[in-house]
Amino acid sequence: MTHADIQLIKSREKTSNEIPNEAIHLFYSNAGANDFNLTKLANTMTEEFISTAKDTIKSSSLTERSRANILKTVKSFKPSETQEMLHKLQHKTSIKYMVTVNISISDGLVNGATGELMQVDSESHRSESSVVRLWIKFAESRVGSFARSKQPHSRNAD
């Protein structure tokens, strides 16, 4: 890299207070991203929702006891051992989220797609509430259009 290249890059550096609020932040480690996300969630004054994973095992060869033991063990795994999938995930409306795995390539629900969380649908069972649907307004309207069309009360107008 030439001196001119280095100077060009340095001329584009910004301090943290110069970065627009809506900018996507890149981090060299998951720890840095996690710290940023926790701070963003703490500083956003909208209602909080917690999604809890409902893990299952699809095997007829395991006993119920074995399944229970495996599921109990999985809950203690570090995110790095589960491809960064968390057992509990915190959500707040008005925050920008990024899809981090390919869900449906043909529908544009792919790693890197971003959008703002607009609404969280939840259901209550025996005084416990669980998140059943997240309504995300993606930057590109075509992203998730097929998934939205399958919902009986779709918010396609948004």
C-alpha cells in the first residue's frame, strides 16, 4: 500500500460521534458487535421483547431422558458453539436488525439484509408470553415479500 493509499483511508476515518445513527457498524469481533448491540438496546426507550428458543430433537432413536439431557446441555452452550444463535434474544421496535443467516435466498431473506423492527406479535399461554412473529420493514420492499404474502393478516401495505 502506498503512502497516498494510507492517507486516503485516514482521510475517511470518523470519530464515534461523527458516525450517523442509522449507519451499519462493522466490528472485527463478535464481542465488539455484542457490546455495541447491548448499548443500543439499553439506550432505546421502546418496549422490550424476549424471544426464547424452542429447541427440539428430531430423532426416534433417543429416549425422552436422552433428549431432555441434550436440550438441557445445549442451553449452556456459548454462542460460538451454536453458530451465534442465542437461547434468548432481546428485541426492541425502531431498531435496525440484520439477518445473519440465509433463510430464503429467493425471497431476499439472506445474510446481510437489514431492516427496522416495526412490530412484535406475541401470544400468551398461562401467564407466559412468547414472540411468534417479527415485522421488519426491510430497506428493499421485495425482501420478504413472499413470506409476507403467506400471512393471513399481512402488513404488505407498509
